[in-house]
Amino acid sequence: MNTRMIVDKAVKYILFISAILSIVIVLAIAFFIFQESIQAWREIGVGEMIFKRVWRPGQDQYGILAMIFGSVAVTFGAIVLGVPLALGTAIFLGEIAPVGVRAILRPAVQLLAGIPSVVYGLFGMVVLVPMVREINVPGNSGYGLLAASIVLAVMILPTITSIAEDAIRAVPDSYRSGSLALGATKWQTITQVVLPAGRSGIIAGIILGVGRALGETMAMIMVIGNSVVFPKPLTKNPLTFFLSQARTLTGNIAVEISYATGVHESALFATGVVLFVLIIVVNASARWLISRQSEVQTTRQG
Amino acid sequence: MNNTKIETINYNLYYGKFQALRDINIKIPEKKVTALIGPSGCGKSSFLRTFNRMNDLIPGASMTGDVLIDDQDLLKIDPVGLRQNVGMVFQKPNPFPKTIFDNIAYGPRVNGLRDHKKLEEIVESSLKSAALWDEVKDDLGKSGLALSGGQQQRLCIARALAVQPSVILMDEPAASLDPIATLKIEDLIHELSQNYTIVIVTHNMQQAGRVSDYTAFFYTDETRTGRLVEFDATKTIFTNPTDQRTEDYITGRFG
Amino acid sequence: MIEETKLPALLSEEATNRNLKMRSDAQKFWFAATWIFGALTLLILLLVIGYVIIQGGKAVNWEFLSTPPKGGLSGEGGVSTTLGTTLYLVLLTIGISTPLGVGAAIYLIEYAGEQSLTSPILKVLISIANFAVETLAGIPSIIYGLFGYSLFVSALRFGWSLLSASLAGACLVLPTIIRTTEEALLAVPDDYRRGSLALGATKWQTLYKVVLPASLPGIITGIILSVGRVISETAVFFVTLGGSHRLPTSIMDGGRTLALHLYYLAMDTRAFDKAMGTGAVLVVMIILINLIIDFVSRKLTAGLKGR
């Protein structure tokens, strides 16, 4: 009897330690990344790094603004291309697709999520980049924001689609019945009752997609060109902006970390800090947006 | 003499292979309250859902026989348009997660009415007809879900009234409400019957007796297929029923 | 055509009919649009997978799978050592993260509930722990790589090695294992637990003999998912594993996984055919893993309903 109790207690403490481990890891990550970056903040200066455009470590230039802009631009492109497709697919899966079609498409979306990023990158290099190169604009190498946005859009598509579909299916059927009984069509029910009711879940999915997009590394390196220039239109036509090459924050880190030393290395960690902060800000503002929504929509039940 | 609002002739309802209702012949009078009573599972709610073609939404549901509303074949009417004319109130109140105003305005809006002034008028008159106006008139921007259960149900009734139907179907509308709220609903039904044809499914016999002008008693045989046993003025059903099964049910020997 | 009856209609009869037709047409249009979106998504999948498997398949043969890569800029050779490295990395990473992740999940679900009665500090710690798991799930792979680089590769001097990489990888997949295990535990009905406790078993005995076996399919699903992630992930290992094309002989040795090999081929050499071949092998592995997960999930639902 006693041994059983001792074992029981011992197990509880061991499991407790495992549970606390996550906190330890988060703190360790924050600590180490930040600590390694201190040298850069001190020697280069926060303003010099974040607001300067030129990144040339050989000449003591450590401005990451071009990379911030590159990350934001490619994420923006991925959202513009990916969100409509993801939402449309989510609505299709959640409301319109017959059972047999759903049985094919849902696993297909899951499979899309599992494909390694380097495979998407390779596909981008071998198929998309040559296609983009066909666009007859001087300076267009095929590599750049357009190819990268397309690849990234496909990569975040499954994330947004599955979360949005779950949010749509979670809307109670009683709302649908109520709407149809008033003489609304099914499509009106979807757009005016189901989607607004599932709004917070759908937005959560999009935010997750944004986070995934900001954090993607290898596939971006493979198709975005990686030249450390501030992306801008290639000709007078502003649309050629998307044909410009760029470099992301993530790409900056991965490409140079293997040979960087001293301040240079520290600056790469600083890039990591900026990325980290950017993602936290995006997640936090999204969560705030969502909690505001649910306050507006409902209060206590009668 | 009453006008017939809804009539079914040799009506049968199937869910896949299962027959839910057999040979229903009934003439539901206009601008009166007709109650559908009977033990659980005898198809009353299914029968109710026929009238606004909500059964169409159930996969595998099919029917034979004729259903006429205002002497027109139900199947020849566009279901979307039909449902504007034949409204429904559900057992559990289901207001949308929108403001009170938007809940009521939803129906007219989806049916094509855009004029904001008209919408305001409709919201006010619907809430008045549902005996809810005084309680919420200063608070139309409040969420519909913030009301009490009884208020939510009256909101749903107002919502149904807003699209100007001529028939209101009610599926056990007071089943989830407390006794006071229930009485309010029953008074409301009585008032509404002056302008609307009301068909109400209820498990509560006393309620049927209080609220309805006509009563239809349904019953299932061993095959669980529902049949219409008797249909008559409520007074008659409750004091002098023709069929023995009706009498047994009324006096509480089963169900 | 509708024939309206008496009705004090909302709109005139004519306007009503027009409105009905307009709404019906709009619905037809939008429904078709969503069908197209769905088809497009499916098409994208088939395109990517099809292209990679067909093009890559041309380079895959027994020689490809059994010869090591030449390394450097040449792009010659096969992928044999990378397969080995990938296997070692998977075993190590899963070996480290599974006990920790499953243990954490068990505590957070099975023990954390009652603690709220005893100590407020504990309660706070637990909500912080839950928040930490969520945070970890959102951290990008490259950050785990940087962390692994600074702690394991540099500070602890493990260097570019299987050890560094598997430790960093374990941190990466930890939130996945915790979450899926939590879900699996939550799916076990409380009656099971109460029945066991009522017979006089301790909490741990209940867990060990009743709850864990019942949640096993779900836990296994999480583990297999993590296996898939280790195979697919690159950024975290890019920075901790080094790029050696040789097979590691100890855990202090570095190497490259299949996915990393693809990256090196694509970026450093001109051997796109071999890169595609590597990609084909990867994609087939992922498809197999997805099928296994599907199968296990189906066993899971059957187990909770039937037996």
C-alpha cells in the first residue's frame, strides 16, 4: 500500500517537471537569442539596425530595413493570393461540397500541409521562376517577390483553410435553420449568418497563416533572389515591384549564420529578435482583435 | 365557415425507406390556431416542416400526395419565396449573434428590402406585435443573445413576423421556457391568430386546450409511422372525442 | 415562376419575383465560384506532387538510394547517407521529445485540474505553462535553429552534430506532441477514470492501466506527425547539423537530412535532376506517413465507439 502511494507521488512530481519544461524552454530561447544579440545592439545601435537600408557587414553596415520590408512584402503577397483561395475552399468544404468530394479534398489539403518546404522551394525554382522570367521586363530574373509570394501562398493555404473550415462547421445549425426559415437563400445564409458568426475563428486562421509566412525560411531563400537590395519596382510601372528580388529576415539569418563571426554574428541574432518581436506583435494584435469581436457579438445567455 | 389555408391530400412522408407519415388528409383553417398533438415521435414536427419545405433540407426526405397552400401546389412554389410567406418559430430560441434590430431586420433585408426608414417601421411594428417592444425599445443595439429565454423567443417571433408571412408554424415554442414566459407566449399566440394562420406543435395538452381553436391528434402504430387519428374543433376533441385512442391520450392513459 | 397569393408583401409582387431570380442567380454564380476554388486547390496539390514525383522519379533507382552523395559542388552520387542521417535524427528527436511531451501533457490534463484547490502559485504556474506551449507552437523553425546554435552548438560545445540537432528539434516538435497528447487524453471519457479510482486504484495506476491505453492511438498520431515534421523541417537543422554528406558515426557527428540534401543540391550544384529525385523520395515518405496517420486515426474513432 505504501509503495503504491510513493510511486504515485513520485510520478506526479516527475510529470510536473515535464510540464514546467515548456516554460523553461521559452525562457531559454528568449534568453539566448537576446543575449547573443546584445553585442549588436550595443555596438551598432538599435536605430542604426532597424532603420537603415544598407546591409553590408564587410563595411560595418548592418541596416535590416530592407529585410523587414522584404518579409512584409512577401507576406503581404502571400496573403493577397492565398486568403481568397483558402476562404473559398473553406466555404466550399464547410457548406457546399457533397460528402464524396469532401472526402477527397480534405485529405488533399492535409497533404499540402505536410509537403516539405524545400520541395515547394524546388518546385518554385524549377517551374515558377522560369515562368516569371518570361515576363518581359528588364532586370527580371524570375527570382523575386512574385515567385516567392506564390510559393508562400500555397504553403499557408492549408493552414488557413483547415482552421477556417473548422470555424465554419462550428457555427450551430440552428442559425442556418433560422435564416432559411425566413426566406433567405443558402448563399445569403452563408455570407450573412455563418461567416459573421465564425468570424473570430476565420481571422485566427489567417493570423496563423501570417505567422507561418513571416517565419518561412528555406523555401524563401530558394526563390526570392536573396539580393540585399531594398525591393522596388524595376521600371516605371509600379506593378514591377513584385518582380524585384528581395531578402527576408529569415533568409538573412540562414544564409549568413554559417560564416558570420563577432558583431556580424550578433547582428544575425538581432535579426532573430526583430523577427520574434514582429511575430509576437502580429499574434497579440490578432488575439486582441478577436477578443474585441466576441465582446461585441455576445453577452451572457438568458 | 372557415377558409382553408393549408390542405393535404393523401400525404405521405418518407425519410429514405422509413415512412414517417401515412395518408394524412387535413384542411387547416385560415386565421385560426391549429394544434398538432400526440405522443413523441409520431411525426408532428415532420408534418409541420412540410409546410415551409424545411424537410427539403433533410437528405433522403421525400413525399407523395398533394399539399396545397392557398389552393396552390406546394411543390410548384419556389421554396425561398414560400418561406417568406410561411414563417417558423423553433423549439429552442435561436436569435442570431447580431443586435436586436439586425435580428428583426434580417428577414426583410434578405428578401430585398433596403429602405432604412421602412426597416425601422417594420422592426417597431414586429416587436409590438410580439409584445416585446416596450422591453427593448431603448436597447435595439443590444445583442439578441443578451435577452432572457422568454424574450429571445418573442424576438424570434418578431423576426418571423417581420417578413409579413400569412402563416406561422410553431414547433413547441414554449418547451424551453419557464411558466410565466410560457403564458406570455400563449397570450401572444391568441392575439396573433387574428391576423395569421397558426399551426403549433405541442407536447403539452393543457396548452393545446388553452391556445388552439382546432386540434389534430396524431398517433403511431407499431411501424412507427405517424397517422392522423382525429381532427376537430379543440372543444370537441377535449370533451367529446370520437376515437378511443384520442380519448386515451387526452385522459393521460398513455403518452 | 412563383404565383404569389394575397400577401401584404414586403415589396411589390413584381419586385419580389425579380428579387427571387436575382438571388437565385447570385447563388448559382457563387456556388460555382467555390467549386472552382476547391478544384483549384486540388489541382495545385496534384500539380506539385505530380511534377515532383514524375520528374524526380526519373532519377530515383536503387543506385540512387544506395550510393552516398559525392558532396561539395558536384551533385553526383545518391542519397544513402542522408537517409541514414534522417533516420538517426528522427529516432533521437522523437526519443527525447516523446517522454517529455507526453509527460507534460499528462500533468497538464490529469493533474492540473485538482491542483486548483490547493495552491494559487501552482495555478499560475500551470496557466503560464499552457501559455508557454502555445508560444512555442508559434515560434518559427529558424529561431529554434538559432537557439540550438547558440546553446548546443556553441555554449555547450556540442558542435554541429546529431546531438545539437536532435535537442533543437525536440524543442521544435515538443508543442505538437503536447497538444496531440492533450487532445487524446481529453477524449477519454471521465467514466473510465472514475471507475478505476472507485475500485481503489491510485491515480498513477489509473493512468497507466486505463487512460493511457485508451488514448494511445491519439498519442501515436502525434508522434507520427512529429516524425513527419522532422523529415520535412530544414531551417532548424540547417543551423545545427552542419552540412556533411557523410554518414554520422556518433551523436557528436554532423550530417545532412534528406531535406537538407535537397536544399544543398538546389542551391550549390546544378544537379536539379538529383534534387528532384530527392524531392520525390521525400514526397513519397510524407504521403506514406499521412496514410499511416489516417489509418491510426480511424482506429482511434473505432476504439472509442466500438470495442
